[in-house]
Amino acid sequence: MKSSPQEGSLKNLVASFVPDVASSMAVCLPSRNSLKDERKTMIFLQQLINGVSLGSIYALIALGYTMVYGIVLLINFAHGDLLMVGAYVGFFVLSAIGAGPAGMLFAFVLAMISCAVFGLSMERFAYRPLRQAPRLNALITAIAVSLLLQNGARVLPFIGASPRTFPGPTMFSIQLGGGLQISNIQLIVIVVSALLMLALNYIVSYTKQGKAMRAVSFDKEAASLMGISVNGIIAFTFAIGSVLAAAGGILFASAYPQVTPTMGMMPGLKAFVAAILGGIGSIPGAMLGGYILGIAETLTRGFISTQYADAISFAILIIVLLIKPTGLLGKKPRVKV
């Protein structure tokens, strides 16, 4: 059966029109590869935000490690457990008066005071008598103090071994556009950590106590001859580090709302890794190391697997120390002759 001339022309018109439609749709619709690339970019940026938040907590805790080591060459392994003490103080305060702005402020203040008292007590009764002893003695004592704090919290009737839910602020998300979001808890963590780091930088760089800290770190004997109270400055350093650990404890418990007597072990260990990564004894290095570990951990969770999130921190440490044994911002120790 033959088609009419009108039908033939209609078929030719449709045939010529279909390629134009297909080409225009190809231009208008994004390719599958471009959608995948855009999605990966958004995941990367979101994990970057999460990493900065987590890294802020690591940096706060790492500062305590690096300041104490810079002054007395001691690795205070009980420092991570001060995070637990601060978190529990915040838990009891917020449970009693609520997690509003006034409650959070009061929790921060009381936790900082409590941890400063703990830090001063540790320095006075555990570390000061061993200051002239071999370093191994002080190291074993630090581990013993850590175990004492953990197991002491377990047996206290008002704490116990069971985990408890931290009564932090109600979490809500703030949209940043393009699918990115940041929670109010993450924003609090980043802002409070930045303010505390700026305050620490001001204390160390511009106050009389800060200048004395740098003098004692450089040469204890010469600082003592110049009239600086070495014992007082060391105690002040422990107190400052403990205050930062207390703030880190409340921020960590707010971001991951569960408190246990052993909650400070892993954050404390990672903060120690951050301090070594940045250069033990270097305050900017501790900050940098904390942010590097936080970002690396969240990116590993987002793109590889959550099972490798903890291992990546130690892998980065090994690689960096193989290339630069003193850490990213560390300096070679001075040899006095």
C-alpha cells in the first residue's frame, strides 16, 4: 500500500524534528556525570563543615597537651579525662537548671572552675614531687591518674558506669544554600572554640603571665633567677589547659550527647595525636593538628568508610613524622652546652 505525498512530507518533517528535540534536551538536561560530580562536591563541603566542628574540639584538648609539655616536658595522659569531668559537671548543671543560654553559660563557668581545681591538684600532688625524677616515673603517674579518674567516676553513686544522655541545647539545622547545612550545635562549637583560642593567644602573647610562661618554657633556671615563680607558672599552665579541656568536654557532649566515665579516652588520644602532628610544644601546631585530624576523620567517614575513621588519624601521624619528625610546626630541640 503506497503512502500519499502528504504522508511522506509529514514523515520527513517529523524525522527532521526529532534530532532537533533530542539535541535540545541534551543541552537542557545535565549529564549523569555532572550530577555525580556536583553531588560529590556537596558531600565534600558538608563533610568539611563537620570536620571543622570536630577539629575545633580536638584543637582545644590538644592545646592542653602541648602547653604542659612545652613547660615541663610531661605528657599528661590524664588530660583527656578532664574532658570527662567537665562533661559531667555540665550534665548535672544543665539537668538542674535547663539547657538555655544562661544554663549553658553557667555550665561552662562551673565546669572550667572544677577542672581547673582538678588540674591544679594533679600538678601539686602527683606531678610536682616527680619533677626531678626520670620522665618514665611521671609518665606512669599520668597513666595512673587517668585510670583513677575513670574508675573513680564509675564507683561514685551519682555517676556510675552506665552512659547518660547529655541534656544539651535542642538541635536544629541552618540552611546555607545549595543543600549545605550546619547545625546550631556545630556553630556553637566552632564559635566558642575560636573565641577560647583567641583568648589563649592573647594571654600567651600579651599578658605578664603569658610572657612568664614563654620564659619558663625557654629556660626554667634563668626564669627563676629573673624572679619568676616557676612553680606558680607551671600551675597556671595546668589550670589553663584544664579550662580548655572543660570547655571541650561540654562541646563534645553537646555534639555527641552521651556521657560516660571513659568518654575522654578516645578524644584525648586523638588530641594527643593532633599535638604531636602539629609539633608538640607549639600552640599554633596544636590548633593546626586538631583541624587536620577532624577534617580527615569526617572525609574518611563520608567517602571511604566509618570503620577507617579512627585509623586515618594515626596513619596521618605516621606519614608526617616519617617526613618531618618534629611535626608540622615543631622545632628541633635546643642543645645546651
